[in-house]
Amino acid sequence: MVPVVVAGVLGGLVGGMVMAACCMVMLYATGEGLWAPLNYIAHTFWRQAPLDGTWNSTAAVIGIAMHLLMSLLLGVLFALLAARVRPAPRRLSSWALAGMLYGLTLWVINHYLLWPMVDRAAAQAFTPWVFAVGHLIYGLALGWMVAMISRYSVRTQRGPSR
């Protein structure tokens, strides 16, 4: 169980960081601003956060902390679900595809159900296609990391190969 949780934590953190970086760059390229994703996340927990791409140190800290926390928790959930699949996918591409489907599912649930109930303004401010691509990237990185860590964990449990 511990290797599965570790895989989920590390996969979730890596996926969350890659997703955040990609969303920040995409929203900067569209003119919304580099800091917009962090501000949108922060606004959900602190209504004084700006709903644009301007820099706000408090919003940045809240946005980073909440995004990484959610990425980590959802990464553990993915790893636990993946560990229950018998037989587990053997190919990295299968894990990556499973992660991308998971990410897309998270996007639909978050963008259309949960976030609008909690903070409609922030949910509407986040460009949907950027949010969707970000979740696909999160899932891809998450699936790949969980697969790699799981493979490494299985190899080290078996002992050195001859």
C-alpha cells in the first residue's frame, strides 16, 4: 500500500506542477496573464484575489498551496484506483492514456459541477479549453509517473535481476 500512495503523491505533485506551468504559459499567450491560474484558484478560498493575470503574492501562495494539495490528493486517488485494476496495464502508453482519461474526467467534474457551485466567478474566468488541456497534461504526467514508480517498486521488491 505504501508504494502505491508514494506513487500517487509523487505523480500528483509532478502532474500538478506540469499542469500549472502549462496553464500559466497558455493563459499568458492568450493575453489573460501569467498569474491568472493561481489567482483563479486563490479566489476560490480568498475572495480578494484578483480575477485576472496581475501579480498578488497572497494569491500566489494560496493558489500554489491549494493546487499542489489537490494535485497530490487526486494523484493518490488515481494510484489507489489503478492499483485495484487486475491485471495492471503493462505499457506506459496504457498508463498515460488512463491518466489522461482520469484528468479529463476531473476537468468535467470540476469545471462544470464543483467549481461553479463554490466560486462561479473564478470558474467562468478560467478559459475552458486551457483548463481541459491542463487536465489532460496533468493526467499524462500522473499516469506516467505512477507507472514508472510502480515498475521501480516491483523491481526492488523482487531483488536484483541476474
